[in-house]
Amino acid sequence: MMSFIDSDTHVDECDETWSYIPPNQRHLAPHTIEFADEEIPSYLPIGYHRLWYIDGRLAPRRRRSDERTGTTLETRELKDVGARMRDMDALGVQTQVIYPTLFLHEPSLRPDITAMLHKSYNRWLADRCAHSKGRLRWVAMIPYIAPQEALEEIQFAKDNGAVGIFKLGIDSGGRGASDPFFFRAYQAAAERDLALCLHQGTAWAPVNKFLSPFTQSNSGETPVYSAFAELLRARRDGQLPEGMRVGFIEAGSGWVPHVLGTNGFGAGGQMPLAELDFYVTCDTSEDIPAVLESVGEDRHLIVGTDYTHGDRYSVMNAHATVLGRSDLERVSAERITGDNATSLYRI
């Protein structure tokens, strides 16, 4: 059986996630608000009966279907690391790389609350992953809006088994990924051989996106596309640290040829992802050969299952699906399902 690398999995935060918050900040810790089905306020969509209350705002704390996700509460919240590894064994996965759930939507702009949440999450996740004998690796939350704490968390991440630092395409007060505000953190990560990982998600906004009467049109994928274009130009102009690897996670890959083309690259004059040191997760249903033709090589596409989530990106047998595609050469499929992620995350 192949030993796949699952480039994009998740954990569902739980009460234990915040147990590392110091006593003098406990009053700021997230609290759970839960409604019975018949008590859900009219401004909440059906199904949003459990929420986190953080810094005066609401954020979803979902109850997931075991059947739909192919997971259990114990594996989603890392209460049973052994059970999660048995799921990995059944899928032929040697290593999972774990991303958050709550932080896919920026919950606060306060530096003190952001640093508090990120530090507790990192310590909780590092402790849980330490029981996996290296099979569960994680991407650290970095409080960029609190610069000194950001540097401290990058060092903690390096010392405790993380393989990258998390980033939204837009965050920290509406700043794009190429804003010089982030360059000191990028440099610190690069010096410690940690990947910069831009996952789909949305920045803080005055109104919660999931509140149905006030829905917003922006998607979680769009900031990833923008970040790719921004960081492409920053790489070309020599502004990114030497040797910094960048992953663009859970936003598909079909858009890559377009963004390369609109920035002066592509067929006949392409800047391959290898030159950029960029890696992109692909969807199992995409025209992967067309993307490979555009970028000129097959060493910088990766794939993940979105383990724990149950949305359109969630494909539990994603690796076997890619490996079984008749339109991909075997060597390319093997790189996408394993070798390329090893290069990005230094696993």
C-alpha cells in the first residue's frame, strides 16, 4: 500500500483547546453557546445551534455527522489519537498535516486576544500530536497582529513539531499577504525551515459571514488567489526570504494558469512553480494534466482529504483517486500524493 501524505486535514477545536490560557486571561477565553433546535434565533441559519462566543462575536462551533465526514468526535477533536491513526492506516496515509477550523475565519483583531487564542491552540495541538510518533504534524497559528508574540510562536512551532505557519490571504486589519508588515515573520519562518501555508478562509469583518440576513459575497478561496498573485510578484522582485516555501491550501488549482498568465507568465514564458517554490493543493475532479502543462512540471501540486470537514473539498479517498486517474502518469500521481508534500512540509 502507498504511504500517502495528507496535505490538508483539520481538527475541531474543543474546550480542551483553551485549557492552556493562563488564569489571568481566562475571562477572555472562548465560551460555548448552544440552543435547542426550537430556540435557534431567527438571525441564525438552521444548524447553527452551537457557537463560540469570542470577543463579543459569534463563530460557528459545528456539530458534524460521523456518517457524512467519515470521522468521529474523538478523532475530530483529537481525543483519541490512536483512532485517528487507524483511520489513516485504512486510507494508506502515513502522515497528516493538521490545519485549524475556528481560525479559518479571523475571530478577533485584538492583539491580546489573538495571541492568547493562538498560543493555547498551539500548545494543545503540539501536546496531542506528540502522541502520534510523528505521524500527525501541524501548522502553527501565528498572531501576526502582535509582532513580538508572533516571533515567539514561530520558535515554539519549530521546537514542537510544526511543519509550517498558518496564514489567511487577508488578515491582521485587512492586510494582504505581501504587506511588509508580515516580512519579519516570514523571515523568521524561513530561517527555521517552516513553510508559509495560506489556507482558504476569511478575514475579520464587522458582521459575521454566517449570519444569514447579513451574508457577504466574498468566498474563502478568493483571498488565496490574491495572495498567490501578490507573493508571485514579491518573489519576482526579491522581497520574499530566500528558501521560503509557500503552500496554497484548499482552494483548488485550476485558477493557477490564469493567475500566472495575467502576471506575464504561462505558456511560452512560464515561471514554473518550482522557481517560485510555490505548492498548490489540487481537487481530485480538476483537469490536473492541464494545470501541469501550464506550470511546466509535476513536483508542486499536492492533495488533501480535508479530514474532519464535510464540505465540497472533503474527499476521504483523495489520494487513491488521484493515483487511479488514467489521464495522469503514475510518476506524477505518486508525486502529487506523497513526494511533493514531503518537499513542502519537510516531512
